[in-house]
Amino acid sequence: MLLDFSRIGLCVTLAVSAFSAHAESVGDPDAGKKVYRKCASCHMVGDDARNRVGPNLNNIIGAPAANIDGVKYSKALKNAAADGLVWDEAALNAFLEAPKKYLPGTRMSFLGLTKSSERADVIAYLATYSDSSIAPEAGFSVSPEILAMDGDVAYGEYLGSECTTCHLSSGANDGIPGITGWDEADFVTAMHAYKEKYRDNSVMQMVTGRLANHEIAALAAYFKSLGN
Amino acid sequence: MTINRRKFLGATVAASAALSAPMALAAGSGKPRVVVIGGGAGGATAARYIAKDSKGEIDVTLIEPTRTYYTCFFSNLYLGGFKEMDELGHSYGGLAAAGVNVIHDWAIGVDRDSKQVTLAGGAKLTYDKLVLSPGIDFVDNAVAGWDVTAQNAMPHAYKGGSQTELLKAQLAAMPEGGVFAMVAPPNPYRCPPGPYERVSMVAHYLKANNPTAKIIVADPKPKFSKMALFQEGWANNYGGMIDWVGEEFGGGNVEVDPNGMTLSIDGEVVSVDVCNVIPAMKAGKIAEIAGVTQGNWAPVNAADMSSKADADVYVLGDASQQGDMPKSGFSANSQAKVCANAIRGALTGSRVFPAKFSNTCWSLIDTDNGVKVGATYEATDEKIAKVDGFISSTGESSEVRKATYLESEGWYSGITADMFG
Ligand SMILES: Cc1cc2nc3c(=O)[nH]c(=O)nc-3n(C[C@H](O)[C@H](O)[C@H](O)COP(=O)(O)OP(=O)(O)OC[C@H]3O[C@@H](n4cnc5c(N)ncnc54)[C@H](O)[C@@H]3O)c2cc1C
């Protein structure tokens, strides 16, 4: 398995922060939609979202900070971005708790969400507008040991024949997303998220429900090998 | 991988006199030979996977009479006006490109002693491994008054293509306020939710085009697949149009008159404008000719889909009697991949992985109102056994139902690409 070190680093951080928060608060996107009203006066999200007072929040999860052209970001945020700030779940969680404390000098005049469940919910809601094939799972991650497992490509090819009943091996999306050429860590994280029922789709939950860790690694390696 | 297999082959061929090698070579050809009968969900998938994965090491021949395979899956959506017939047709060009030798003919004989298949055109083909995936035929005298000679007056539309077109034409020609009748089949039959999805799609069509028409279903079963979901959908979308007569009310005691266009249910005679008779089913005839059936179906070993009667014959899909999987295109496709892996391993020594099966059946109730049921399965000594499953719930939001329908469209593209390349 080819390791993408930037992602592994990220996932290790997530693993630590998410595992502690894991049990008590897993974000609920529906509840997050209500929480999001507090954000909506400045930030749009979804189809046709434009930048208003604040930038639109499509694909915010996992995005490098201050990356939308034409938005007037604060100096503080631009500096943080230059230092490598990425809006992963942990960073968003910390920022949303107390924006002015996390990022002194931010232009965002919002007091913050003190309840951790509200933060988890709104992050889960935003995740529904982030490209799910690359978004780290809001509130979910897998251990570095699992991410580091080597996948048996030949076994993955056999197991993958179960996937290609629905997912086109060309990678196209005709109503069901393409799964070829994914970063292996993303693939593994997504499969475990279905398996643990953090991701919602009854077919995927069923299919991943009986996949062992080495089988998920095998699938990730095989579908990666098919390219984009 | 390829190098390993070549080495293995070379070594085995050299030492074949001394070793009891796992492969048999057909006379005259240097390669092991697989013959597949039936180019549907099971057969097309098996042929394609064996050819593609063995990369030319196995000679694969597919026997299929039709040049265009019209899927039964989504044929109900054609009746409802959601799909065109053209969208359901698939040619065999992709299989030929994958290295399968496609012969458009009927198989009419199988001699398991000499390992030969006879075609209607007279040719004889030798095999090392034979795969049968002929789908279904109908049990004689299953519905009083009906036999296949009546299939124009009272279509079954349970094989793809022209029968489905005929049923659609009859539906469109129904007089205002007319009666559409269905005689539903007893278990086991292909596509458990199929008749009820069809009722939904016929109702959808009639609601828009002939809203005072009625649908009557005579059913020999006390309950059916996704029953709560269908009944909820019928009540919400087609209130009062559909009359389902189950076993309790004599739905199994039927007789039809294709000349007079009447249907008698438990002695009560109804005049009908369209009568869709779906008789009891059995394995496609060639399975019986090959001598691998017991009763109506062909029993198989769950680990590799080999026939219980002959280790060199495999039976896939609807024709097989395997245990808990429903007879569906998804199941046939799933079984084919397990079988292809086993056959390739037996003939070339490639790695054989444990059998793993799954199925999901989507059904459309009304526009953007899809539901699904699915399960995973494993091989036990005795049968293919269900592991786990799910079903859509009643009362789901319209967003969920729409997403389910879109997913079914994705599945259709996926499975047809998986079958035909
Ligand atoms: C109305 C309807 C809706 C359905 N909807 C779904 C659905 O939504 N999802 C799903 O998964 N399944 C669905 N199905 C079920 C699905 O169509 C079958 O389960 C599936 O096609 C079975 O595959 P098979 O390979 O066993 O047979 P088939 O796909 O029927 O293929 C058999 C092939 O063998 C050929 N053949 C037969 N005899 C011979 C011979 N002697 N020589 C050579 N060739 C021969 C035939 O021409 C045919 O092409 C539906 C079925 C119906 C009727």
C-alpha cells in the first residue's frame, strides 16, 4: 500500500481527537441543519451557494484554509493557512467552539457553539456538502494500524467483483458513485464508516458488515490500481 | 501473476503423466475448454469473468440463441413508461472483445459421459467444464386453461423482449375502465418482487391514461416479497385501483379461458381485457436434458455452484437450487463470479477464494418512489445460507425513496456493464 504521509498524519490526529469524542457525540446531519441556521446569515452551502459575507462552505471538510479565490480573508486566517491549516473535523471543532480564541484576529464575528454535540452535528451537516469521496468522515476515523495494512490486490480483485455489480469499473457515476483510483486511506476510512454505520446506506452497510480489515485493505489496493 | 500461472501450467503439462493435475485438456486444443449455455445474468457474467481473468489460458465458448439480450430487470419500468425497450437491449460484442467465442444457437443436447454439447445447428462442442445458466421455463398445466400456445392471448412477459412488448401493447389498447388481470406464480419463481413491481407500474400507467380501469391479482400465496411496502404504496398512490386476492380468498384456485378472455377465481368468473399469466416455473429445459435436475430445479454445491450430479457441470442463476438466495439477476451475477473463480482455479491452478454471495432487489412503486431489499450469503455444506439483510421501511421520506430509485438506475448500469463488458 502506498502511504500518503500527509493523510496519515491527518488521520492520526483525527484518531486521537475523534476516538475520545467518539462514544458520546457522533454528529447528526439532520440536527446539524438546524444548528446551521446560526451560520446561514453569512455562509451559503449547497447547490448555487455563493460567497456572501463569508465564503460558501461547499467542500469545506478537509479543505486547506482560505483557499477560495475572491474572498476577503483576515490576515490571521491567511497566516494560519500559510502554516498549513486544513479544515479537518478537529480544526473545525476547535474553531467553532470559540472562533476568536482559536484564531485571534478572525473576521468571523460569531461567539461560538459551546455544546460539543452542536458542533459535531453542524460538522456532520457540512460534511453532506463536501465531496464524500475525499472528505474525512466527520466524527469518524480508523486506527493508523488499519490504515497501514497492506492490501492483497489479487484478493481485492476477487472481492471487488461484488462491488462491480453496482459500481462501474470504468469509474463513472450513473447513479452510484465511482470507486476507482481513490486514495487508499480514504477508501479504507469510508468502508469502515459504513461498516460501523456512521455512513448511511443500507446496501453498503450490509456489504461492508462482513468485510474483515485485511479484506477492506485488499479492496482499497485493488480499486486504487484501476486508476481514475 | 501471469508469470506464476504460466510456470505452473508449463510444469504441470510437462509432468502431466505423473501428476493427477487439476486440469483436463480438450483433445486437439492446448487449452482447457469451458462451454457456457445461456448468455443471461449468470452465463454472460461467468463467460466474461473466466475469459477476462484467465487472460487467454482458457478457451471460453458461450451458446446463446438471441443476438440481443433484453433484460427482464427494468422491464416493468418499460411497462410503466420509465424506460424504452431499446435501453433494455444488450449485444454480445463486449463479450467477444473480452475473448469469449460467442455462438448464436440453441444447445439441444448434453452428453456428460463424453463431455459434449450438441447445438441445434448440428455442431458438437467438447468441454472440460460446462456452465448452465438457461434461466426458467414454465411448468406444464400450472394454470388451468393456459399453455405456451396461449401466450399471445395471455402473455407471461416473464422472459425479456417480445413478450414484454406484447403486454405493453395490450395494456395501451385496454378499453376505458377495463380490467387488467394478473395470475401470480407460486414460490419459488424468478424475481420475488417482480409481479408486484409490475402491478405498481401497470397502475402508474393506467392512473395517467385510463384512470377508471381496475387491476385484479389472483395470487396462490398468502404473502409476498416487500408486501408491506407495496401495499402501502398502492394505498397511497393508486387508492382503490388494485384488488389483490391472496390464497385465503381462493387466489390459488384459478382457471383461464384465453379465447373468451375470462378468468375464474375460486369459481367466480371475471371478464378481463388483459390477462398476464405468470405460471409456476422450473429450470430451463436444457438443465433437465443434461440430467442435472431433481424435480423442477438443479441442486448445486454452495461452495462453487457445481451440480450435485456432476462435478464438471455448474448451474447458475434461476435454474439452480442453491438455498436461500432469491432467483434474481443480481444473485445470478453474484453466483457467476464465485463459479468463475472456482473454474479458473480448477483449470489453471489460479488462486481460489472463499465463496461470497450477495443480492439486492430494487423495485419502483411510483415516480421517484423506489424501495429495496437485500442480503448477504455464505456457502455452508448444505446450501447457500443467508447471513444478514435489510429492507426499506414503510413511511420513508420522499428524498430517501428518490435516492433509492437513483441508486437502482446506477445498479442497472453497473450490472449490465459487469455482464457484457
Ligand atoms: C419482470 C421481471 C423483473 C425482474 N427484475 C429484476 C430486478 O430488478 N433485479 C434482479 O436482480 N432481477 C430481476 N429479475 C430476475 C432476473 O431477470 C433473472 O433472475 C435473471 O435473468 C436470471 O439469470 P439467468 O442467467 O439464470 O437467466 P437469464 O438471464 O434468463 O438467461 C438465460 C439465457 O439462456 C438462454 N438459453 C436458454 N436455454 C438455452 C439453450 N438451450 N441453449 C442456449 N441458450 C439458452 C436464454 O436465451 C437466455 O438468454 C426480473 C425478472 C422479471 C421477469
